[in-house]
Amino acid sequence: MVAGFDLASVVEDARRKEGLDDFGPGAFEEPLGVLLEAYAGAGLTDVGAHLLRGGAVHSLRMRLRAQEWVRRHSEIADEQVVDPVVVVGMMRSGTTLLQRLLAADPRFRCARGWEVVEVAPRLDHRWDGDDPRIAKAVAREEASRQWVPELYAIHPMHALEAEEEIVFLADAFLSHVPEAGAHVPAYRSWIDTQDFAPAYEHLHRMLQLLQWQQRRRGIEAERWVLKTPAHLGYLDVLWARFPGLHVVHLHRDPVETIASGASLNATLHAMHADTVDLHRIGAEWIERMGWTDDRATATRAGWPGSLVTDVEFAEAVADPIGQVARVYDALGLDLTAEAEASMRDWLRRRPRDASRPAYTPETYGLSADQIRERFTRR
């Protein structure tokens, strides 16, 4: 085991930094151990090893803090996460647009960027002033924009906007996040044989914690709007944990999306290792996305149509309010004048991200024909 990736030392660091011992429900030692062993053999730079190890420690610190908040306030475990609307789709298919439009309606809850990166506040947190996590997240966003502009251009994370909740799955050490940032074939293969129910239990628990916090800030919205493209591969597990959900499934030509996803992974790999095999990354990404699409298709085949609203990317871009109205119709919810005005206001002031580089499949050893062939197989 490479120094620093020993399971016991990572766990001890988290406990020492937080001064806490109880990680709460849900076993994490096995998936974390498999991940750390994979990181040890991933050919990381010293900086890359520091960043990824630090990420694992941070995940454990959030678990420790969350459990302590629940211990102090047992009512957190009674929070009801009712009938979430979950936006899914491959990367670059319009999921962010749809999630943030829905989140503009004050009747919906969402997890903002600052809440995602530090879901549990410090234990001496005061509820009667500005939340220090906001300023920290804004500073982190600015640093990312300045120091890793290539990453920010591909996948910006805004502190004050609705964000995806994949971090909470990663905090359970059952997610596809690690393979996006390092060459971890053993972990990548291992998770494909695992039950992801513990990850979704952890997600539910973190939503309860956030909902309790939001109530303390006076937010009394009715339903969550969630978004994580990776849910596509686990729609069955998602539905089992949130049986009242409604899925909004975004669709776009994979030829337009696969290269973009591969480019994000390549950028993340380059942050952690000196050697980045672009063709290997392309092969792994099309395999993962094909695997995900196959699983989503199989799961949806057994679902009633009322569970899902399908939205085409081109239609979402051309008429975003019209597509949101379709979602509201499926939910049996009125798109009120107030909600529509809030959405149109968000469209006017939404963050204008830097232009993304041009991505071509060939950069990653792929071709348009290869991508089309893979995604016509069912």
C-alpha cells in the first residue's frame, strides 16, 4: 500500500480533524478500502495523491459531522423526503438547464453548490447569521475559475446555483466519480458487482439533513428537484429509495456528448497523474456510458410511463419554459405565473460560462460511427 492510502490512517485523520468517532449508519470500510487500494496503484503524482486522499478524508469528515448533528437533533431522522423530481441524462444533454429552471420555482427544494461541498456545518455553527460555508464556496469557485480554467470551462460548479448531488453518493464510496479522475480499473470493475442501495440510503440521509437545515433558514418548499446523470445506471435503486419520484429524462445524440464527457475525465486525470492515455479514457467512457444506457433502458422497460417525462435536448434549448410546462403537466402541478416569472428571470441572469473547447471523438480514439453503433444496440 502506497504511503497515505492506508485505510486506518485515512479514517484516523478524519476522526482527529473532527474530534468525533461515530460515522453513523451504513458500512463504508469495504468500498473505501477497495478505492484506496486502487488509488495506491493509479500512478498518481504527489499532488494528485494529496488531492484524492484529501477528498476521501473530507467525505469521512462530512459523515462524522452529519452523524453528530443527528445525534444532537434526532428530529432530523424524521424529515420526510417526499416525491422528488429527478433530472437525468447523459452529460451535456441539458440536465443542468432543466434542474435549475425547476429549482427557480420556490415550491421546489434543491441543493446549492455550497451545500453540496459541505453538507454538514461545523458543530459550533450559528443559525442567526450568514452561513460561512457560502463565502468559502464562492472563494473556491473563483479559485477554480482562475487556477483550473480548463476544468471550469468543461464542468463549472457554481456556489449559489442548484447542483447535482453525486457528491453524496461519492461520500458513500460507491460511485463512478473515482474512475472519472484516476486510472482505477480494479475499483471500476468492483463497483459494477455491488449493491448501490447503501449509497442511496446515504443520499436520502443527507437530503434529510439539508432539509432540516433549510427549514431552520425558513425554506418550506414542498418537493426536491435533484439532478445527477449517474442516476441513469441505477434507476431501479433510485426508485426503491424514493418510490414517489418522477424522472425527467433528457436525450441528446451521443455523438454530441461522448467526447465532452471524455474531455472532462481527461482533464481530471491530468490533475492527478502525469501520464494520461486519451484513447484509454475514450474507451472507458464509451463503455461506461453504454453500460449506463443499457441499464436505464432495461429498467424503464418495466416502468409505467407516468413515472418519466422524456425531453429532447434541442427542444429544451429552443423552448425551455414549454418543456418545463410538460413536466408540470406530468406532475399534476400548476405552472403558476409566479413560478414562470421566476424561471424567466433565472434565464435572463443565469451564469454565463466560458466557451468550451471543441471536442472531437477522434481525440479519444473514437469515431462518430463507433458511437452511433454502440448506442443503437439495445
